[in-house]
Amino acid sequence: MTGKDHKYTNALAGEDSPYLKQHAHNPVDWVPWSGDLEESAEKEGKLLLVSIGYAACHWCHVMEHQCFEDEEVARVMNKYFIPVKVDREERPDIDHIYMDALQMMTGSGGWPLNVVALPDGRPFWGATFVKKDDWIKVLQQLATLYREDPEKIREYAEKLARGLKEINLVSRNTKEELLSQPDLEEIMARWKKGLDMEMGGNNRAPKFMMPVNLNFQLHYAHSKGDPKLMEYVHNTLTKMAYGGLYDQLGGGFSRYSVDVKWHVPHFEKMLYDNGQMISLYARAYAQKRDPLYREVVEETIAFVRRELMHPGGGFYASLDADSIDDNGKLTEGAFYTWKKEELKEQLGKEYDLFADYYNLNDYGYWEDERYVLIRNSNKASIAERWKISESELNNRIQQWKEQLLPLREQRPRPRLDDKLLTSWNALMLKGLLDAFRYLENSEYLDLARINIKFIEEKLLYPDYSLKHTYSKKGRTIPGYLEDYATLADALITFYELTFEEKWLSMARKLTDRAITHFADEESSLFFFTSDEEEVLIRRTLEVTDNVIPASNSIMAHNLFRLSRYFPYSDYEAIARTMLINVHPQFENYAPSHANWMQLLLFFSEPYFEIAVVGDDYEQRARELRKEYIPNCSLAGARDKSEIPLLSERHSPGKTLIYVCRDNSCQLPVISAAEALDQIT
């Protein structure tokens, strides 16, 4: 359909973002965020109305339908405001500022995120989802207040702006010591009180997967020999893999579960979740060798490859939660849920076993006669109950999937957000590399090579600056700290798996550029935006780990890991200072600082550098890296290398393994088993 077929077409029609283009034919006179908004607003005597969301956001769609597609609402918005639409995934810098403002004003946050601001962008009112009548009423009240008492609004906006600058501060910690072991144990004891030992995750709904937390807990339980925490981690991983949160037929994870048993998700599938979950389950597989974890990794990669992969090798951002249902309505979960009748018709005599395995009963019921497939028994117990072998059960499960997936594909598909974001591609790249490392499937390394080629060609400049997103129209959004941090992280891992030194060199150059353009001398942390870009109110410091680890915590990890290869740099000192300055925050709330706490383990416990040198270096390294060793860095070469860890290690005719700490090495050994003994 062309613009001529629509009653309305606004300035969003020419944008790259699918989310912005979804609003291109609203009667609202939306404009994208730009540097000339202040001038336009001042000239027209209007306030800014900034509405932020993302393509896979269910409540964003609901508010669009109720408010932004409504002509009465549009008249009010257009008369009194300059309406600005922002894709939070394209412009996380704007989202950060206004989300902080909303939380200061209301105590909560979420999307759609709507704020009203002065022409210069300083906010003074905010809300998430608002119904039509309430929306009209509040906008009229705000417009009247601005007309009658603009000074009152300016005073409040200025007060709020000062508050936003203050909450962004991270002070230098005068205590320069790392947390002690008793302090860490006390923090963990408090954290454990909030865990759901029966169903996994936190002991409340909604439940987010939080791979960063589980990754740390897996490391901590392994390192400290904590069997209860290890049991909790594996129970959580199993329950998530059994749940409706995980697409039982097609693989891949939705964002979060609305209930405590991981049953009913918000059905949007995000690239950043799935990349991290691949990494998490691959590491857990290395630690326990549970075939369920391998299955999850394989199916999730298959989903991403099938539904989120760009022909050029990049990965798309997300799939929407909503799709067209049987009644022609846009409905959450319509693509993924099932009615008993259609399953009986398709499966015939297989239905009863299928219904038992996937709980087509009260346990698996959702709403409107629809079921979200969920497991609550392992395969062995199901096979025993039905008096069949586990092998036979596996064959039948595979047959169900082969039968039902093509049927599901005939339904109207969820909308695809085809943005190609550097940071999210880097998280997926890391997932592929971890899958290759622990599952030893070379196909995943091949996929990783295709992806890094796309990143190099489309998202990386010759001076090692980055784009945040790939634009088909040649528009560029400069890279944020998250782009540099996540890509450098993946590249260090790429080196550890291939020993191709160009990846380590690239990681170092990206990190050095971040130090030059993002570093904050006051806190020793890194700003989210470069010093080369415009500033809205203040430059943000992203410190708390969330569904994606904080860009600062990833940077601190990168600096620590790079210091293992380049010990004469300042990298380790910077990482240590960052960690110490964040200490006071994670002492009080550990779950929001899990990646920082893992870095603390690197500093406070033995951390090993393993160098493998000689003709058989690749085979020896392969034997080592498939093991779960979270506290080591790996380097390798056939003979000579520019990396200090490998220098003067070559002995002609031999393949030697050096296990080192702080570049002080034990006597070399010739087998992976001997090296592992030196570590443990």
C-alpha cells in the first residue's frame, strides 16, 4: 500500500525503524527526534510530547489503537504539542533520560513511555499507558497550565533536571579494598532469600529470565562449592526450558513470564534475550552435560537462523507479541497458542500422548479455549508412564514438531522488527561462539564468521568507530557504549576460540576508542554516549545490570580480560577502579549488579591464563575450552606471537600448555588433563 492509499501520512513515513513506520499513517503529526525540535517548538509556542516504545511492545500497540489512531486525540496532540515518536532501541540514550525522569516523577516505569517536555527537552510530566479519555484530559490540562503559568512548569522542569543529574552520579570510593569474602557471603545470603527454590527465578511474578544473574550464580556455585545454589540454577534452567516462556515447537525464548511457573509469556521474542540464553545454556551444558540444555541451544539457534537472520548475515531485532487471530483481530500470542480441537484434528491417535507431554489440561490452559504448551515432567517419566522407550518418545516429539510447525507457519505471522543493531548482533555473536565452544559444532562458528563479516562491512568504520544500527537509507546513528562493549566482548571470545589475533586486536582498538571518547574521569566509569555527540540534559552512566548487563560492567570485564593478554597496559587498573567505585551500589542490591559481582570473583579468586604453544595447539585448546572454566583466559599459537602471554613459550617439536596466574606460570605440561589438574 502506498502513501496515496492512506488518509494520513506524517513525517515518520521515511524512517528506517519499523516501530516509527507503524505510526506513519496515524492522524497525529508525528516527527522523529532531531536536533531542530527546540527551534520548532519555540517558534510554534508548543511543548514537546515525546512518546517512546518499540516494535514488539504489546501495550504500545494498544495505546496506538486507542489514542494515536483516533482523530479526536490527534486534534488535541497536534494543536498543543509537537508530537515526537522515538524507537527506544534506536535511541536508547533518549529512552534512558526520560525513563529516569518518569521513575523520579511516578516511582515506576515501562513502555509506552510518554513524557511532556519544554522545547529544550526538559521533561515535567510523564506516564506509561493511558486510556483515550484520560489522555485527552491530561493533555488539555497541561496545555492550559503552560499557557497560563509557564513559569511554574519551567521551575518544576529545572528541579527535575537537577535531580536527573544528581541520580547519575557515581562517586569515587575512598575505600580502595575489594569486598571481603564474609561481605560477599552476606550479600549472597540476602539475595538467596528472594529466590524461588521450587519454580526457579525470583519468588514473584512477573518473572524475567535474567541470564546475567544466572550466569553469575552458576559461576559462584561452581567456585564456592555451593550445592543448594547450584541446584537452584539448574532447576531454574530446567523450569524455563519446560515452560511456555520457551517456544516448545519452534525454539527460542519470549521476554518474560506473567506467572510464577514460566507458563504464559509476553510473547515477543527479542534477539538480545535469545543470544544471551544461548550463551547461558551452553555454559550450563558444559557444567552439567544435561541433554536438555543442548537441545535448547540447538533449537534456539535454529529459531534465530530461521526467523531473525538477514540475508547478509546480520540478525534482526525482534518478533512482535501480537498477530492476527481467527477472528481477524490483532491478538497477543495468537501465533503460538493452540486449541484442543485443532490439535486433535491434526494429531489423531497421537493426541493423547501429546496432550500429556505438553499439559493440555488445567495446568497448561491460558484463556479463550487456548493453551500455551508447557512441560512439567522429564522425558524418562513420560516414557515410563506410556510404556515406551525414551528414544521412541524423542522420535514422536520430533514428528509432532515436523507436523505442527508447518501448520503454524500458515497462520498470520507476528510482525518482524528488521532493525540490525550492533549491540544485539554482538550478543548473538557471543551466543554462537559459546555454542561452538561447548557443543563443538563447527556450524555455529561458520555462522559467527558470517555475522562478524556483516558487522565489519556494515557497522564498523575504518577508524574503529561504530554505528548503532544499519540503515538501508544511509542514515547513521553513532554507536553507544553498549555497542563497543558487547562487540569487544564477543571479539575477545572469538580470539579464544580461533586464536586469530586480528579479533583480539580489533577488541583492543574498540576498547581504546571507548576510553578516549566515553570515559568519565570523575567516576572512572564510561558514559553511555560519546563526547562527539549532542547531550540531552546530561550524559548517562549505565551501571545497573538488567535484562542486558550494564554497558559499564561489560566494559570492566573486557578491560580485565584484555589485561590478561596485555599485562603492561592500564586495563586491569581501570577495571579494578570501576569495580571499587560501584561496590556501594551492589552491596545494597546484588541482583542488579550480577555482572559486577562476577568481576569481583575474577579479582578476588584465582584467575588463570592458559597458553598453548606448538604444532598441536588447536587440539589441546579444544580439549580445554569445552570444560566449564569461567575463571580463565586462553591463548594459543603454533610458534611465534606478538601477545606477551605467548612470547618465548615455543619449544620446537613439542606442544606445551602453560597454566599461569598474573603471568607467573607453573611448569609446562603436555596434556589437557594435566593442565586441568593445575587449575583445580
